[in-house]
Amino acid sequence: MVETKSSSQSDLSKFINWILVWILLANIVFIVMWFFGAPLRMFEITLAGIIGLLLRHQSPKIQTTAFAAILSFSVISFIAGTFNLERKALLQSFQYAGELNPLQSPEYIIAAAALFIVLIMAYFRIRKGNDFKQSKYGILAVASILSLVGLDHMMSLNMRGHYNRTAPPDGHFDSALKQSGFAETITDDRHLVLIMLESLGSPKNNPAMEKLLFSSLKTQKVRDKYDIVEGETLFFKSTTSGEIRELCGNWNDYFDLLDNKAPDCLPAKLARQGYDTLAYHGFSQDFFDRSLWYPNIGFETSAFYEQMQNMGIDVCPGVFAGGCDSKIPDLIFSRLKTQTKPTFLYWLSLNTHIPIPAHAALKSERCDDFSEELSKSHMMICRQLKIFNQIDQAIARNITMEDFPKADILIVGDHIPPFLNRNNRSQYDPEHVPWIYLKAK
């Protein structure tokens, strides 16, 4: 009787230890994110629990290795869901991790430290043993998995549409280019300019943000030279998908374009009609393999940060440190003035990647001089909109110059800002991004 009681107590302690490892530690970092905002993790929670049940009789070495693998998979899935990236694209981008500067983000440093601590704690808890044998504890283990799955579903319910946005099969296609009629009528008397702004979302029920959106492009001076039309378009997934949406007219990503020409993409069509086709981006040419697929969709000339360093473009800080967006309009529009034939010019911006540091180069050290209201309630949104405004001001200054050539200009966002903070993220329409079309009179 004493041995049975002792055995039962031992089994209970092993079950409790199993809960601590495969339910609590495997998910604790992501559970904390419930209070800020996070994608659904039903699959990851279930997978961790099942693996924990199946391997509980294995050696600590095997269990620790499996725990580390599950934790890594959960982190990848969390990042992919937050940034609306396909796991394939995210994994491919890891080879260029050296191009990133996570030290610019205290949030990333804290998260990395927390994950490391969790892994160490799991290692020591696993060594204490979690190989319970009684079937009642197995039932309780399954119940704990299902309970956490249900709680995760409940905590993420209000933000469901903000994460893991992928286009439905055979879904209706839409784009700013399609809605605006940009490039539908090709004439020799004007250039075509397409600008995609990183993380430009459509404000939702926030008058202060709505007032600031494109405000520097809607002045009377701009209206004197351009007819202005605004709208919103659906978006799915991340930046490269946004590029393909506007440049190639479909919901795909860039993977199939790495080894194949795409004659139906807009740059290729315009090149066949005699246009020069130029592309600019202030980050590394290797990131997401843009140096490979830009030529395949029809860009004859591309300039990335590697080339821009020799063009007088300063570096701006951030997790994605690269060319300063506020300076690039001067560069690209100066180039446009020298073109002797019709030109299609495309620019993908950079500096508004989240999170945005407070830095003099970005003029983001303070934001109350831009929007006192937003600086108090949504500082990171305020910083981002301030940088967008700097870009808009630089565009407006260039396109209203007397010697600026005739050009139609379409400006559009790629996806909503992938804020971790639920309060910030909910300030945006989770399905649409804005665009503005400036058609030369």
C-alpha cells in the first residue's frame, strides 16, 4: 500500500513536470503575446503536446532536442503569421540574416533572451523526468492541450483577419494598378512611375491618421499639375506578394520567377513597347533574391543599396538598415529627367519597416512636432506616418518642379504594418491597403 501511494505520488510529480515543459514552457513566450496581439497557434500548441506525449519515455537528450525543434518551429510560425509571410519565404530569407540589425529593436532582444531562458529551463525540467504512466494523467494531458488551444482561439478571436492573410484559390483579383487604370493607355508623351511604400496601411476609424495619409500629395500645388484619385485594394501576404500583385497582376509570390521569364508582367510588356524599365530599392539586392527575379519580370536596370552607396544615398538605421527613403525621390526623379525615351520607373521603399527606431537620420527622435495626438496614443504609428510624410514631401517637391517631365504616378502600400501591439494593429483595415494616383494634366 505504501509502495502504491509512493508510486502514485511519483507519477503525479512526473505529470506536473510534463505540464510545465510541454504546455507551459513550450508556449509561455507566445502566451505573453496574447496581451499584445498574436496570430492563432492552435497547430503549434497541439504539435508540442503530442510530441511531448510521444517522447516522454525517451532520454533527456532526445526530449531536449525535440523541444528545441518545436520551439524553433513555433517561432518561425509566429513570425510568418505576424508578418504575413509564407514559411518558405521566411526560411529562404534566413540566409541573409547577416543583412539585418535586430539590435535596433529592444523587442527582438527581449524575445531572444526570453526564448533562451525558456530553453534552459526546459532542459533542467526534462532531466527531472516526465514519463508518467497512469492513463488518467494521459487523459488530463490531452485535456490540457485542448484547453490551451481553446484559450488561444478565444484570445486571438478579435484579431483573426490581421494575420496569415493568404489569397483564396481562384479568388477575385484586385490591385491599385487595375483599379486606377494606370498604364492602360500607353503614350509616348509621358513616363510611368510606380512607387510601393513599405507597410503603408489604410487607417480604420482613426481621423488623425486619415487626415495625415497622403496629405503632402494633395496640396493645391500638386493639384495644379495632376488629377488625383484615391482608393484601396486588397492585399495578401507580405511585401514580395504586394510587388507581384502590382507588377504582374496576380496573387502569387516570387518563387516561380527565379528561373523563369514572366512576359505578362508590366515591366516586360512596357519594355516590348519601347519603354526603358528601371527598378530601385534601398536594401540589399540579395534579399528575397530581387536581383534574380527583377530582370525576369522585365526590369532592364535595377539599383539596390549596393549601387546607391555610390550614388550619394546615406544609410538610415533600423532592423533593415539601408538607403534613406527621404533622399531617394531626388535620385530617381533626377534620373527620370535625363531619360530620352518613355520610361517605367519602379521604387520600393524601406525605412518604414517595423519597429522604427528614434534616430536623427530618420527625424524620428520626436513626433509631437508632426502629430501631438498620435505621439501620445500611438508613438510607433506616429513615427511611421512621419516618415511616410517625409517621402510624400520629397515626391511632391520633385514632381511640381518646372523641369519635371510629364509622368503619371501611382503610389500604393504593400501590406498593413505588422505591429505586434494589438492596439496599434487594430488602427488599420486588416484587408486593404491605400493607393493614390497622380495623373499628369
